[in-house]
Amino acid sequence: MQYDMHSLNVVIEFHVRLMESDEPSTFLNHCLDQIVKRIGQDIHMGGLALNAREAGSELDIDGPFDKYVSGVIVFDITFRTRANDPYTRV
């Protein structure tokens, strides 16, 4: 059986409100690490994907006194479908 390989970029965006005692950059890196860790627990997405890898990230801290931080992380998901399958054609 022949397969067609595909790649899908998934962008996860997050916004977090900080507590008074939180250091923005430390907390933002912790959030990013938690997302990467969770995706890494099942890189096959329950059998739907061949691989999932981090393709980049961007973190945003507006200022040292800002109560909100945000970030974006991109994952590259590799999967395959049966060749010439009319249900998976794009």
C-alpha cells in the first residue's frame, strides 16, 4: 500500500495573567515548557501522527510591570494518508 506524506503546522497561542509575586520571564518560560512537555508525552497524537516536533516559539512581555504575558509556539505535525484516498484529498 502506498502513502502520501503530509505536514501540518499547528500554532498554539497562550495568554497568562501573572500574580503579584511572579517574575514575568520565568513564568512565561515555565508555561512554554509545560506546553512542550505535554505535546511531547504523545508525539503520535493517539496514533494519528507520525511525529510532532517544535518548530519555533515567540514570547512577549510588554514590560516589567505588566500583569499579562503571552506566547506562541509552533509545532510541525507529520502524518500520512493512503495514496489516492478521496476522503483525505485536499
